[in-house]
Amino acid sequence: MFLICGEALFDLFGGSTTGDGLTFDARIGGSPFNVATGLARLGEEAAFFGGISKDAFGERLIQKLRDEGVSDRHILRTAYLTTLSVVQKDDHGHPAYTFYGADAADRMVTADDLPTFAEPPMFLHIGSYTALVEPVATAFKALIGREKGNTLVSFDPNIRPTVVPDMARWRANTEALVPLTDIVKVSDEDLAQIAPGEDPGEIARNWLSLGAGLVIVTRGPDGATAFTHNTEISCPGVTVKVEDTVGAGDTFQAALLAGLKELGATDRNMLTALDEAKLSRLVGFAVKAAAVTCSRRGADLPTRGELEKEWATLK
């Protein structure tokens, strides 16, 4: 089982002006939520853990998980409200987010709310602002500390400056989490925010020295580079007509985790033993999956059937 931990929210895409009002296209989102649904669409057994409101938005989030085949048995239902994120494109066509989520359901998770497992998950993934804001961040760190060694821990910093503007805080938190994790996926844009002017490759190698087993730096349309203690590989991007890039990183993450399972890299030894050929197939698969999402509006992640040919390349 893949246990995905983090935020569940609604993205409100800016629409047209109507008199004195504005129209928005509301889409379910939240990076970890997207990863969970992405794994389910790839045919994997996925469960979500996080705080979800009992409000109307929360009810829709729960229904979405059930519709996608994601287990909701570990979810904490609360009276706190659902986070809303207003999404607009910046001058470069990239999504820019404004969050409305103080004391929202996804943040108000404590260590007392952590689930227990009869059998530990194969992979445990955390990421984005719920790995930073309190009290949920402390709860997630406690969960990692409890399960480390029983499961492969995956982490995506997914920097959101509109949630926490202090980049030094993001960097310190990321570097504190890296030694607790096995797999780190980070975008070059995120690194440019928390470590401006520094070489992404040097940062990745430093994170390996801190304890990570696999670090992947994604580079948008230019593909991605993977780093292990034994090798480094780069895969080029895939050219598509881009609708938007919302959910592309989450698609990459879901495909990465599913691909690791397919390759048999389900423990630390197997993860660190991945050779150049397997890493290239793995990263190439994740890049192609992310490209599919970029060709569609919002976080509309591909299914296993849509990636049939790409899936076969993992063998």
C-alpha cells in the first residue's frame, strides 16, 4: 500500500468577470491528494491520510477519493474548514497560488490523530506545506519517525511562498526532513526559491550525503535528473501542447512511486541498487506521465491505460 499524507483542498481557477462578480472553475487539488489519486489511476493500492473538513467541500473531497478508488479509512474528519487556493497564471504561464487556509482542516492534524497499521505501508509520502505548517508538520514528522525503517519514505518540498513567505524557513525544514527520508523529488523552480544561485546538482548530492537514497530534480519541459550514491542520469522532456502545468509534479511523483514498485525497489537496499538503465526507464516513464497532465487543464492525471506503452518500458 502507498500511504500519501498531506493537504486536500480546492483550486479555484480565475475565470471571467460578470458585472460586480467573478467566476471561478473549482477543481479538487492539493499536491498529496493528487498523488494519491494518481497512484490509484495507475492501478496501485493507495490510501490518503490528512485532515478533511465536514463542510460541503470536504464531502466532495471524500467522494472524489472513493470514486478514484483511494482508501479513506485513515482520514481525520473535522469541523475545521477546507483550504481554498486561487490559481492564476503568471507572466510566464506558470500557475501562481493564493491560499486561504489559516486553521483549515488540513493543517489541524496532531500527533494524537496519527493512524496505526496492522501492516506498514510499502511507501509513505509527505510533501508540500503540510510538511511545514503546524501542528500538522510535527504530526507528520512523528509518523515518519515511527515508521522509518518499516517503509520507504518519500518527500516533495513543493514550495508554496504564498503559504509561508520565509524561504529560509522552507530551506531549514527541507534540510531537516531529508535525513528522515529515502526518496526526495524536488523541482528546479523550488530549488531556485530556497537556494537561489546554487547548483541543483550540488544540492542533490548534498542531500544524498545527509541520508537520502534517491534524489530527483525535475526541470519542467527539460525533463529530470536522478541522483543516487552510485550514479546520475538525465532524461529529456517530452514536447506537448501545454494547457497548464497544474498537477504535473504530482503526476511525476505518482508515476515515480508506482514505477519504483514495478521495478521491485520497495526497500532501501533495492532502491539504492538501481542501476543507470533502470533509473533511466523510471525517470523517462515519470516524465512522459507528467507531459500527459500538462496537455490537460488542471490536475487531470493519466490512467494506467493511457500510459500502456510507457508502462511497458519499465519491464
